[in-house]
Amino acid sequence: MNIDNEVLIIPFRSDLKEEIKTLNLEWLNKYFKVEAKDDKVLSDPQGEIIDKGGMIFYAKYDDRIVGTYSLLKIDETTFELSKMAVTDGVQGLGIGNKLMEHSIKVAKEKGIKKLILYSNRSLLSAIYLYKKFGFEEVPLEDGVYERANIKMERII
């Protein structure tokens, strides 16, 4: 099924601020637990992501928001691909692919040189997706997220 033309990627708007929290809490509660850092960022995406130079995007499909991802600014040329989620009912339709394609396109347009991400090896489909888009495993530093046991990066 090709839904490319049916999925719209739209930027953050204040009226969508609850969507990033809803989408992320869905998968965090399913697979892990919500960490204090998650709650802080998800409760104030404007202050914690946008106002710090980051970006948030949403996937709209069938007239509803079904996915999201964020680019958190680390420094001028490095951003963390974070808070990526696709709601259960539409997983497997290629929405994650669309979000990944969009994140790399945005990185190129904005002059970002490197994207990093943190994940967990138990999320097999997520790790597969990241590798498919050119992310490679790099050494993981301590203390970023309790659930993270893999760090990956992609040079743009």
C-alpha cells in the first residue's frame, strides 16, 4: 500500500503541543517507563525543544496526527533525532519511513552535519529503520536515558 501522497508532514504549532506527548506516552508506557526527562520535555515542547533551537514535526494521515519526531539542538551542527513515535493503529504503513526521510531532508536544508539518536535494542523495527536510513552504532555515553542501550549517528 502506498500512502506517500496521503501522509502530510507538518511543523509544530502550539495547538498540536499535546500530540507529541500523547504519541510518545503511548509507546513509552507500552515498552518502558516515562522518565523525568521525558515528562519535562513532553509537557513543554515549546520551551524544551522549539525555544532551544530545535524542531518538531508531525505526520498527518486520514485527517489526524498519527506520528511525530523532534530534532533537539545539541550544537550548531549536531541535532538529536528524538521523540519519534507512530501510533499503534497505523504502524506498518510506512509513516516511520516518511518521518525519517523528512528528518534527513530537514537536516540537509538546515546545514546540520550530524544526527544522533538513542534507542533500545529491543525495539527491532526502530533499529532496522534507523539502519535503513544510514545510521550507524557509535559508543553510548552513560546517563542519557535509562532505557537507552544503543546510540546511533548519521553524518549528513
